[in-house]
Amino acid sequence: MKTTHNSTHDSGLSRRDVLRAGLYGSTGMLLAGPLARTAQAASRPAKAKAVIQIWMWGGPAHTDTFDPKPDAGYDYCGPLNKAIPTNVNGIQVGQSLPLLAKQADKYSIIRGMTHGVFAHETASYLTQTGRRSGDGLVYPCVGAVVSRFKGYDAGYKSLIPPYIVLTGPQGRFSEAGFMGSRYKPFSTGGNPVQTPFAVEGIVAQGITEKRQRGRRDLLRKMDLLNRAMKDSPEFAAAAKCDETAYDLILGDAGKVFDLSQEPDDVREQYGRNWFGQSCLCARRLVEKGAPYVTINYKGWDSHKKHFETMRQKLPEMDQGMSALLQDLAQRGLLDSTIVWWSGEFGRKPKVDWQPPWNGGRGHYGHVFSSVVAGGGFKGGQVVGASDAKGEYVKDRPVYPWDLIGSMYTLLGIDPNATLPHPQNRVVRATPSEADGYEIGGRLTEIM
């Protein structure tokens, strides 16, 4: 296990200072630190083809999950006061994640995530776009950017949408931002536990496939206008769209959402609950070539009775996420699929015991954890550290834009690529020091 501890200010130099000092040699960057990490990442070949984002809506407690602090005392740990060993020597996780502990060789934990924002909306926006709010632009999130560079604009041919959210919209920001509706996600709706999984516009609850085909045939017979205008380019284009839509509903592409095709033991392995079956569906989607899938996993905003909530949520997460990692690895998909686990921030390390919170945890943006696996990210690693009580970054701060730029690099997307803007403004995929952002550097330690 390699634990990385580096300070954000380990170089003490700005980009201009480096250029002035002539420290960029013909053989590459000679300066250790954030700029070196970013320069090293830029030359890496693409390894990832897809991303499964496990979005922990509301913010999970880092100290209860991937950064346990058992020595901090009851006011910080409550009943979750144990850290358990993993299958990687030296890495421990929270006591409620025994299955993920057995998969630690497949993922890396980033324990120095930080942005200092404590509000859901602005933290969600920042964590998923890599941009602060308030500069007059609404930036696209990672899923929309991946859709731009890996979707239809890049020759993606599948009927399965390139950017999918399971199952409800994330709702706290405009996913596509200034890039527009072409890059918004397809939100499935429905509940993957149910049979059939009633995906909006594709699978109708209570309507059999035979009945759907009958409706289609009847509509064709009654559509005299289209038949009369079949030689019109406009009507031909509309007919093509209609045909494509029905191919997704009734053809093989739509069957990717039919989880009843999976063996019962596989469905049980993931867990017969919303999150477990969403993880299974996400695996099926990337297996069919979808570039970006978000699992919008709600229920982590635990201001009140936090530990009662965690008794249900943590085992559910442990089972579904561990099954996803194991299944992707066994199918040879983990090497080409990034799994990104994160919320908008962490939870307050010190527990609010007094009424009305009764053992709750508030929002916390000073330090939190993210987990990445696959797609070129190494497993069995820890990047950075929080302090003894999990209140502040101790070593190697990582900002959302550092992590996002690292994922883009592994996907073969230039973090400095220009995004399509309606007024043709030059906007890069990730910000730089010139934009006023502090840079921790790409995650070359685990790439």
C-alpha cells in the first residue's frame, strides 16, 4: 500500500515562476509538486472507455466510511468506533464496510478532498463541474463533458443514450450547463427492483411487449399522412426518428434495462434493493458501451439520527458497490471503466448529540473522501490524509478539478479542451491557476 502525503505548497512557485526559472526541460517537468503531477498526467494514454458515477446525494460521512477515526472518541465516532483491516496491508475502512474491505485492492481512497463549501447546491455544482459558481457561466458537469467527447459528436452509434442517470434527476444544478440540452442525461425514472423496470419512454408498467408491438402496427396503418408523404425528406427524417425510438423500445438495445435476464444469484449478490439493482443496471449499460452512467443514490443528508440511518444505508452500499467492483473485474470491464464514488462533501466529524439533531452530522466541506477504481486508476492506494479527528486536510489536498482532470486524462479527453459555448467563448474543460484556482495537481500517484 502506498500512502501519498504531499503539501499543496510543496513547490511554493507559481506557473509563471516556473517558466521564468526555466525548469521545463526538453525531457519533461523537473519540478516536484502540483505542476509536475499535471504535466506528467498530460502525456498518459487513454485507458478508460466509460464512467460509473456513484453519486452519494446529500454527502456521506468520510469518518464512517473510508477515513475512520476510531481514536477520536465517542463525540466523533458514536457507535461506529471501529476501523477494520482490508485485503491491502495498512489500509483500514469503517466497520460497516466488510465486503468493500475485501475489495480494497481494486480501488484507491482520496482522503484529502476539499473545497470548503457547506451548501448542497453550490457544493454539488462545484464537485461535479470542477467550477465555482458566481462567474456568470453555468458549466457542464463531468457526465455532459464525457457525452460531448465520447457520445454522438464522437461517432457513438448505439441507441442507448451516452449519458444516463439512474433513476431520478440529480436536480441541484443544470447538468449540461451552457452546452445545452443535447448533452443532458437520459433519466430513467422507475425502480430497478421491480419487474419490469419501468424505464421512462422505453418500458411501460403493465404493458406487454406484444401489446406494444400491436400499438405500433396499428399506428402505422392509421398514419395515412406519413404514407402519402414518404418521399418527402422532412417526413422521411421524422419516420427515421420514429423507427429509432421503437428500436430502443422493442429491440435489443432496450433489453439492457431488463434485469430479469440476469441470473437470480447475480441479482442477490448485488442486493435486492434500489441501490444494488442500480449498480447491476450500470454494469449492464457500460457492458453495452454506454460512456457515462450516474447512480443518483439519495438518503445521505443525515442531520438527524445519523447512526440509525447508517445502520440501513451502509450495509446496502457495501453490498452493492463491492458486487459492482467484483463483477466488473471478473468480466474484464474494470480496466476500462472508472468507478467514481463521491458526494458533494462529507459530514461534520463531531456529532451533534443535542436536540433536535439527536446524534446527527451536519454538512462538511473542509475535508472529505472520494473513491476511484478502474479505468487506469491503481487499486490498493491512499492519497493524502485528514488530521486525527477528520476535520481538516493534513497532507496532499485534492480539489474537485484535480480529480475531474485526472478522469478526463484517463478517458483520453484533454482537460484543456475547449467546450462548445453558444457565444463562442473560449471555455476549457477544467480551470487553471490563471482562472484563480488553487491546483493540487493530477492524481499521478494512482494513474
